[in-house]
Amino acid sequence: MAKQAFYRAAEEMAPDTTADTYLRPAFSLQVRVRRQLWNICWPLLYRPSPRPWHGWRAWVLLIFGAKMGPNCHFYPGSRIWAPWNLECADQVTAGDGTEI
């Protein structure tokens, strides 16, 4: 049975700003800070790593909250937008040019 995606954007927003959608930011401060930190670490730790270092890239993703099964391979040309939302089963591969 396929797993259903569960995500509610309102849970990621600050509660005091949910009244008017035009006056509030799209994401909470915590999500924006995490996103900015990932945007700093991705070109420094993930992108320049050698192609065979799948374990290194998996470790970097795990530090940022990804949930992955064993034997996952992420290549340096893949782009992960929010690793804390990433859930992978066993033997998943994300090749160059992949955006998740």
C-alpha cells in the first residue's frame, strides 16, 4: 500500500499571522532559518563531495533530519530542497539533475 503524503502548511506558520494571508510570511521563522542554514551547507558540504561518497552525502542529509533506509545513493548533482521533509525507503538513488 502506498504511503500518503501528510503536510499541512498552516502547522508551519506562526499562529498569530494566520488570519491574513497577504500580511504573513509563507513559512515560520524556524523553517526559514533551517532553509537558510541548508542553503549555506549544501554548496559547502554536499555539492563539492566526490561522486563515490554516497555515505557522506547521506550523513549530511541525516543531520538535517532526513529519514532514509539503507543503501541510499545521492549524487552531488542532486538538489534536495528541504531534507527534513525527505523520507526514502531502501535503495533509493537520486542522480545528477534530480530535484527533490
